[in-house]
Amino acid sequence: MPSDDLPAPNQRGTQNRAGLRRLLWIFFWALGFVFLGVVFVALTNHAVIWSSSNNYCGTACHSMTWAAAAYQRSPHYMNLVGVRAACGACHIPYDAGHATAADYVKLLLFKADRGAKDIWGEAHKTIATREEWEERRPALSNTFETYLTQHNYITCRGCHSLESFGGPRSHMKLVIHQGQAKADAYDCLQCHANIGHVYEDPSAKMVGGWYSVEQAAAGAKLFADSCAMCHGAKLEGGGGPALIGVTWQQHFGGAKLLTVWGEIKGPMAQYAGKTFTTQQSLDILAYLLQQNGLAAGNQPLANTRQLSATLPEK
């Protein structure tokens, strides 16, 4: 190439500096966008956590005042292991588990939808008094249960897993839950209706009686056929522990009815080589309650949602 066509040294230097400046501009702009992206993600995540916190849900929303009070009476708020499940852990999908990028986007869309509805409700005072709250509570509970069913109880499974069960009743828990886990069809509230909010004292419902006499009689026949061989015809014990008197108090005093029912439906049936239906297990439970001096009433134990009451400690 003729020397006349070559750029002069000063011109080449100018072009190089201009190219370098462009690269630096691109670099700093990219760095700025990355920084702004990090700040945006951090602020978004902070907003997600803050707006799912107990403090926000319990105080920022006037209509949640009574729900927050019921939550503070529940096992999710105060329990023996000292682990508290926050509002978002139950009410926001993917909040409790390790969300993927796609899950996180779904979480944001869910919160945006619920947040807009909550803001609208607060602005228009759709629930302004306790009376209005009590009137709306059944419908709101149904809505929440529908949400859990549609998401296959993903918020429960975000915290709980069968592999993590431990302690003296871990075998019972495994036996009771493994059927649902295998079928991948969960209905946690079927047994744990008061796990997140306690509006009434479950034991207060038992003042009029814990079971019906007819139910206890049906349970006595089932016990004689399937359980007496281990626990004795008079519950005095044998191959298995006694289920009356001091031993009963040691095993189940202060426990929930659900715990006793779980032992009957799970390990006791398993050891006996039997399969009890839910109702049969409730009938045997009624018989054990009768034999341990708890009063009968007019209504039988008909489903596991009635098992939140706590047995007397003495």
C-alpha cells in the first residue's frame, strides 16, 4: 500500500484513544447497569421479606389484627423446639423453600396480586371491625385452604420433610404421613387445623364431652379384637404398655388427641398387623378416653379436625 494511504502516527494514536474511550464507556455503563441490577434485586428481596414479616402482616394491615392475635396463640408462633414459622412461610408459595429463579418470579407475581388486593381492601375498609372479621373468616379460611390445595401444600412442604422427623414419636409420624407422601397428595389441615391460627381454645369444645357412649362401645369391640392381645383386656399392659392410669398419664398427659390417634392409626395398627380406617381409629380413641375417665357427650369424634384439644396432664 502506498505510504500516502497510511494514517499518520498522530491520527493512529487519536483513533486508538477514541476506541479505548468507547471501550471504557461501554465497560463503565455495563458496570453501572450491573450495580443498579444488584441494588434493584437487593431492594426487591428486602421488600419481599419485609412485606412477608410478622410485624408487617400483624400491624400494617388493620384487618389482620385479629388473625395476628390468633397466630400468636398457635404452635407456629410458640412451640417446644423454638422455631417460628413467619406469615410468609405459610401464605406465600416458595417463601419457605429454596426458590429457583422461575419460582422467585412466581413468588413476586403472587405477592403483587395479593398485595394489590390487600391495599384495595385496606383502602376501602372492607373489614373494619371485629364483627366484620368474624363474619368473613369462614370464607377467608376456605379461600386459604383452596390456595393450599391448588399448590399441593407447598408452603408446608417447604419447611417439613419426612426425613427430618425425629424424637420419641418419629415412627408414628412417619407411618401416618408416608401414605400421603407416596401419593404426592397432601391435606395437612385435615389433621393440623389449628397449626397456624387458634381462634378458640379447642379444649373448651370438650366441656360437654369428648366422644359419644355409642362410639366408645364400638371402640371397645375393635380394641378387644385387635389391641387387647398386646395391651391387655383391661388395658393393664402385656406385650405392649398399659393404656390406663399412671402409664397413660406418663405417655399422653398433656398431649393432643391427635397424638393418641396417630399412635392408634399408625404403630399400634402396624404392630397388630391391622389397617384401621380413620373412623375406626377414632372409635378406639373414644374407648381409651372413656376408660381413662374423660366424660362422654352427645357428639362422636367424627374427623381428625376435632383432635386439636389437649388431654389433661393429671
